[in-house]
Amino acid sequence: MTETSSPRVRIAPSPTGDPHVGTAYMALFNLAFARKNGGRFVLRIEDTDRARYVADSEQQIFDSLRWAGLPWDEGPDVGGPYAPYRQSERLDTYRPYVDRLLEEGHAYRCWCSAERLAQMRAEQQASKQSVTGYDRLCYGMTREERAKLPGFTETPVVRMLIPDDVPLHFDDLVRGPVSAPRPDDQVILKADGFPTYHLAVVVDDHLMGITHVVRGEEWISSTPKHLLLYRWLGFAEPRFAHMPLLRNTDKSKISKRKNPAARLLWFREQGYLPEALVNFLQLLGYPPADDASEIATLDEFIAHFDWARVNTVGPVFDLDKLNWLNGHYIRALTPAELAERIVTHLRFTGEWADPDAGDVALLTAATPLIQERLGLLSEALPKLAFLFTPDADLVVADDARAQLKPEASGVLDAAIAALADVEPWSRETIEATLRASLVEGLGVKPRLAFAPVRVGVTGSRVSPPLFESMELLGRESSLTRLRALRASL
């Protein structure tokens, strides 16, 4: 199997909390490679860590990846020829392989208690041993022999017996020849009967026909264990591609504990467009050629995908670049498309769980006023909040009131009088009328003339274009608000 002949690739997230942005990062590169070469992209749920299992995490994984536009061909929710795609539903699959490894002398049972293992590790660290790991106390013992020694527990785990000739070198599609450290005797079956990741991933990848394993570089150290299991069990070895890890600005690995942006849902909550996020993730692991644009759609990325161009240096998660990309994609939408995205975002966040048709129509009409200034979908409603606020509830911000000049009262009196009979109530006639009555009639500079009107209508110093905003707000509301501000001065 070459790396370009109908590859089968997978991602295998664990449902242990909010999906990590790294899940989308790995999904992107797996998907691109599969699509470029006519292969299949599999989503498998690795839920054998029952202590950390979170009930709704699996659905969040599905929803987040679909939102990002990274679809899979096979998985728990869509089925496929190698179902089931949840490890917890495959437990009967793993036990025969464990038994085989035990019978052939590649594994052994270990009855050491957690307390005994903790003491062993503490002693190894205290003595500053160059090689640490399980000391093989249980190797070669029967249950009865081990029970006579301290630190015994009734239910054993099963460990690999790492040989002296463990393969520590392998060829990586991204990094070329790679050397990994020698592993210790890894647990492959836990006391609760669940396999560990290391056994389950090898068995599942083999049975599901996975030809290429694309994963983060933190798994390089585990590859020798996996290669041993492939060889012991007589499985064909896949090709490996270890991607660089996403990093914080301090170069530490990006994690949900240190950086909210490590949560994939965070990007949707903040109002990023999925195509901007996917473009950003491309750039992190796959810098463009010298003469190429940083703007690239998923289809363009797939068309030019090549492992040789993947960056091996851990990319820094630069949100400034993402914000720039998001602004670009926002401005590439039509106003109607952008309005639809905004409404969808507001429904997702719960700010507009069930908006009425009038509010949607008003937001759609107002979207062109903010599109050039919008950085995130979440900024839309705050910028347009004055349009959806009842006149009596509009609050003039303190900073907006403070910047009003002494002539604001006269300006407001003139504006109210001039606007009362304007026909038709349109941006053009509103602007012409206010310029004639305030700038020309009162001799006030435009900035000083329109500032009190803006504050009265929107409650803010800064707002979408004033005259277009007043047209949308309507004559009655505009005049009511101007009169209210005038009365408060």
C-alpha cells in the first residue's frame, strides 16, 4: 500500500470533555489527505477511559466537526462497513488478542497495587535512575506467588513484555527517519477489563483497514509500542505522519486549562466563521508557498496537499492572524449570507433562541451597515442593539453623554424641528435635511452637528452609519429618542 493509493485514515477523539481544537486540526489533515487521494476518512470514538468519560462530549465532537465543515465517511453516527465505531462497543474484540499475547509470551499479568507502583516511581525518582518504568516484579510469577509479597491487588492488569530488540526507529511521512525512546512494559488491559489506548488503537486500526495514522507528535514516543503490537499480532504496519503540536505564545502545548481557544466550541461561541478557522488551521501546519496567498479554501487546500510541505516546527496559535482571516471571510459574504450567519450564531448562543420575522428582517436590512466593521459574528448584535431596544429603554452611555458640547441642546432643537416633516423618510433626505439645518443653518461643523443626533438615536458615541440607522429606526422612534436626550440636558 503506497501513501497515495486509496488511503484509509481516521481520527479517534476521546469523549472526555469539550472537544479540543486539536481534534479539528487533525481532522483537517486526515480529511485533506484522504480526499486528495480518493480515500476514506473515519471517525472513531475512543471511550475506554471511563473515569474521564463525559456523557455529552461525543455529541459535541460530532456537532463541532460538522460546524467546521470537516465531514467523515464512516463513524458512530453514520455507520460504515467496520461498525461499531465506539471502542466501548468493541470490548469483545480485544480480549482474544490479549489472550494471544499472553500465550505467546509477549505479555504478562501484573498484580501490583496502585500504592506499590507509586512507591516504586518515587524511589526511582529519588535515586535519579536514568531509566524509569515498571520494574517487572510480577513477570514470571503466578498469582499465588505474587500474593505472598507486599502491594498485591486481586485483579491484575496485563502488561507488554518489551524485548531488548524493540524497534525504536521508523520512517515518518512528515519528519523522515525518526528515533523514539525505549518504552517500558506498557499496560494493555486494565483491571476493569477495558483495553488501554495502546492495544485498542492498534487492533481497531488493523480491523478497520487504516493505512495511514496521522496524529500529533506527542505520540512519537508511543510508536515503538505500537509497532511491536503490529508485528506480534501479524498485522500490516500503517504509515505514520506525526503532526506538529499547536502551541501557546509561550511555546507551551495549547491546553484547555491554559487557553480558552483550545476549546473547539470557543470559536463558535465567539463568532468565528468555520471557513476562517479551517484556513487558520491550514496555515498553522502547512505554510503557503512563497508566492501563494494565505487565503485558501478547503477545496484548494485538498487539491495541493503534500506531506512534504507540512511544517515540523510547533506552530504558535496567533489569534491576530485568525481575526484577520475572519474579517476577510465576513467581507466575502453577501449581506444576506452574513445576516443568515449572524442569526444562526445568535440562535446557537441562545441570545435569539426564537427570533420573530420582524427582528430577522430588521437585522438583515442593517447588516450592510456593519459588514465592513465586523470582526466576529458576536459583535453584530451589540453594534445593532439600539435598533432592537424599545425607545423608553434606550440608555445613553456615560462616555457618550460626557462628550456632548454646550451647543448640543440647540443642535437637537434644530434637528427635531427639521426632521418632523421630512418626506420621504430615507437616508438621502435625512442627511440632506440635517446638513441644511445644522451645518448650513447653524454654522456647526459636521462632526459637532451630528454627534448629538448620533448619541440621541443610538445611545453611543460610535455607531453604524447614522443616516442609514435612522432610516431603519423610523421617524417616530428617531424623534422620540432625540426629544428624550434633549429633555435630559
